[in-house]
Amino acid sequence: SQQGEEDPQALSIQEGENATMNCSYKTSINNLQWYRQNSGRGLVHLILIRSNEREKHSGRLRVTLDTSKKSSSLLITASRAADTASYFCALTDSWGKLQFGAGTQVVVTP
Amino acid sequence: EAGVTQFPSHSVIEKGQTVTLRCDPISGHDNLYWYRRVMGKEIKFLLHFVKESKQDESGMPNNRFLAERTGGTYSTLKVQPAELEDSGVYFCASSQDLGDAYNEQFFGPGTRLTVL
């Protein structure tokens, strides 16, 4: 099935540090997306990276994609307490259905 | 513009009871998706509406779950009768139909369902 698997499951860092999490998948993809879920809130779309792209930036976020290794990474630079959340990668089928991994729980302490 | 809204935000029911969850997508969004996250597990797709039609309901766990989207606007997801394993957070998402399957999906805050 088209499903990403995040690594690590949990990450604890201090404000100002960078946080990196990875997503691996098994099938070929057209794109890969990253989402964030703050406690008690819905999922927020962060970045979509297409299979012909290798790197994408959005503010303090940097996503890379290596289709030869079937993996993607999400880097949050200069983390803030507000970045505390669960982060998910998701693969999309041709109808837009998202298939999520189990997520990485990131805790940023002041 | 209002985002995707879901009601209720929390629901606590006993095993065997019926619960109906509601999702109001962003106005004009033809695509509506239901997902759920059972405790400690990944977020799983349940079904996808295009307007009022079910495009894909392959993720519905069993026939105790019934989703409707009459008129192609809001959607309801009914669980009858509820079982303990149905506990989790149910998310709804919507997206525009721009001829591209990879349109951004906007998620609601979710309904946390607890079955005792």
C-alpha cells in the first residue's frame, strides 16, 4: 500500500535547535506531502513535493525527496515552542486520497 | 472564509449506542474525505465523496459505518452500533475539484469519539 513511515517516532529538542524527521515509503509516487497536527486541532498542510523535485522550502521548513531511496525528510530550523506537534508524511493516490504514516511527535522545550 | 467544521468536537457514548458525526466542508469544495486516527495508530482513510456521490469507500471498516452527503454539501458519518474499537479521532477534509487530484485538502479539527 502507499503509506509513508516516519522516523523517529518521537523527538524532543530545545528552542532554537533544528529538528529533522524522515519518511520512507515503498511504492512509486507522484508526490509526497507533509502535515502537522497540533494537539486538539486538525491537520495543517505544510508542503507538497512532487516526484520530479528534490528540495522545497517554506519559511523555516525544508523538505527533501530522494526517489531512488524512496525517502523524504522534513527539517524545521530554529525551532519554537509553537512547533510542538505531530508531523505526518502522506502519499496521495490518483483521486487525492491521503495515506499517512504513524507520525513523529515533536516536543520543543523553551 | 470559514474552514472545515466538525460537530461535535467530543462524543462519549456507551457500546451499542449510535453516534452521528457531522462535517461541513468549505463552501464550493466538491471533494469531501473522512479519515480517522485510532489511538496510537496512523491516520486512515475512510471514504471520499465527490459532490453527493461516494467515489471511494474502501476504507470503511464495516457495515456499522454509514456516510452520507445529501445534496453534496455537509456530510454525516453514523456509527451504529458503536463498539469499543471505534474510539478515536475522526477527521473530515475537503478540497476543490480543479481537475488535479493533488489539490490541498483542508482538514477540520476532528471529532474525538470515546466508546465506553
